[in-house]
Amino acid sequence: MKYIDEFRDGALARKLGADIARAADPGRRYHFMEFCGGHTHAISRYGVADLLPANVRMIHGPGCPVCVLPIGRVDQAIRLALDHGVMLCTYGDCLRVPASDGLSLLKARARGADVRMVYSSADAVALARQHPDRQVVFFAIGFETTTPPTAVAIREAAALGLGNFSVLCCHVLTPPAMTAILEAPASAGGVPLDGFVGPAHVSTIIGSAPYAFCAERYGKPVVIAGFEPLDVMQAILMLIRQTNEGRAEVENEFVRAVSHEGNRKAQALVAEVFTRRPDFEWRGLGTIPDSALSLAPAYQAFDAEARFPVAYRSVADHKACECGAILRGVKRPQECRIFGTACTPENPVGSCMVSSEGACAAHYTYGRYKDA
């Protein structure tokens, strides 16, 4: 299959592994963060880490939209469904994220809340049209990749005059999170990095240009990579070469899908429908300024936070859960004392074990046997 099989070729992977081993200076250590959870799963699933020399370490990043969602935001969604009787629509990964009081959206549904899994924001609009007597709220989460579809849904609702549709907007932005990681001191849980494997799907929307600050301001290279194993390995080789040469540039390995300027049409749509929040709390990273979106004034009528009294309240993570440290790259999943025991995909304590892109879920599925 074009663009799949050729990026999973074992012989090419072994050759790339040998190239990486030759390029890596045995006298130094390399620390690269794969920002996106999709890359974390590719690395775990295909055994990419086993093909790297011991002095090249990949660090999991916070690029999982379900993982970085703080408990207080899930609580908001649950309050909307239980206390205000709305029909709450959300993606499947959100259903099982643990919230306050032992609840999750799935458990709230068991208590009688009308919580529905949808495959797209368009499904939520369709439900609002089918049920004009019900208030329908779409729990909108995700990075820049899923923001344009939410914008389309809001514009469609406005065009149709749907007074019973609104959005609980929790869309977050990649560059501010990268800034927070780079600026975090070691004393505050920061991690030393030599560069980033830049996200793939996010970059199809925003392009490669927005990452220039990493190279120009912080001297850290970024290589945007696709999600196939050879994509990731090629990006690692490119990062090693930049590090060895003392260069800090934004390079694009994923040229078959990502351009310098990105998707201008999608960017214009997002700029029309959304505006930046002054600040937003991320799980593990704390409150980051200008790191999330809310609805622009012209579309405020479709903002669930304005329509319903569900003010955000910050909630601390479970004391035994290390999701926050894992999202910052400070700890690995297997370093959490409840990993694989009290916390499993069937009984998750933290969001990193719930999400299909979570680092804990990746290691539980593909890596825990190596620990044994």
C-alpha cells in the first residue's frame, strides 16, 4: 500500500539504525522528545527504541489531547450532563478519563446522564437538528488538528440557527506547550532536551513555520516527522546530525503531507471562529498563557461555558498517579508505582493509561514485557 508498506520496510529500518549508530557520537548523550502521542505509539509498537544506540534516548511528550486535559475540564462536562440535562457528545477516548468523586463520563452515563460518543463534530450538529427540544453540547478537545472541524460545526450551527447547540471548547495549542517545556527549570520538573520530533497531523494544519522559535530562541532543532517507523527513525537521524553540527533548524521529514505555510484555509477558518484564551490549565504542565482557544465574540452564543453556569475549578491529580511527570518527560510510565497493577487500561487511574495515544497505554501494550 503506497505510503504505508514502504515506510515499514525492515531492511530499510536496519540500515537507518546502522546510520544512526554511526552518526551518534559515543562521547555524548542525546535526549530528543517526541511531542506527539502518535509518535510515542509508533516508537513502542515497532520497537524503534531497540534500534537506537544506548546514548540516544527518546522522551515522551505531552502531545495527547486526552492526556493533557485536566480533571476540572472533565468535571465541567459531567456537570453539564448530570446537573443541566444536556445531551453531551464527545469522542470515545474521553469517556473513560477519571474525574472527581470516582466519576467519568461513562460512569455519569450509568447514572442517567445522556452522554453520547460521536465520531466527529458534525455528528453533534446532526443530533442537535434531530432533537430540537434538547440542548446538545459538543465536548471539543484536541490540538490544532481537530480544531478546524469544530469550527466548521459551529459555523454550520450558526447558519442553521441552531439555538440548542453549543461547544465546551478545550482545544489547545502546540507551540505554547513546547515553550513551557523548554522554559521549565530542572527544579520545577524540567527535563534537558536536545531537540524535538515535531508532530505530524498538527503540522499539516499549522505548517512548519510556527516551530521556528524553538531553533531561534532556544537553540533546539525540530524535525517534523510522519507516524510510520521509518519516518521517526529518519527524523532521529536528522536531529542527531543537527546536534553534532551545532545547528538548530526546523526541518521537515514529512514532506509528503506538511508544507512550510500549512493549510491556509483551515487557519483562516480557525481565526474566524476562535480566539485565544488568556490562560489554560494543562495536566502536568500547569497553567500556560495563550495556550488554548475559546469562541470568538461573533460566535459566543455557541459557547457552553457562557450558556450554562459551569465555572472551571482546578482539581489535583490522584496522588499515586504520575501522569503529570510522564507528560513533562520527567518520568517514564514504568516508573509509576501503580503502573500495570492498580492502573491498567481496564481500570485506569490516570489519563495516560486511558487514551489511545497515551504513553502509559503504549508501554502497557507494547513494552511492559521487556520490563519483566
